[in-house]
Amino acid sequence: MRTAMVAMQVQGITPGARVALLINNAVASMPFDFACAKAGVNRVLLHYPIQGGS
């Protein structure tokens, strides 16, 4: 979690900024969710349709 928070700060993402995420809403994304909260960043989830075989 701390690594993600520091990485956002190094990239110039400041508190109050919006960060778009293209990530599944699953347990694996929770560290990033907490890092955003700790850094004061608003996360914005992007929706992409799940499509069956093409």
C-alpha cells in the first residue's frame, strides 16, 4: 500500500486529484484502494463490458 501511495506522489498525483483505474473490483485491487484513500486521491473506476468469446 505504501509503495503505491509513494508511486502516485512521485508521479505528481496530489491530494484531491482523480485517478482513473481500469481494474477488476476484486480483493486484489484493495491495496490500491487503500493507497488512494491514504494519499487523499479520488479513484474513478472505468467500466468496460465483459464480452464472451469473439
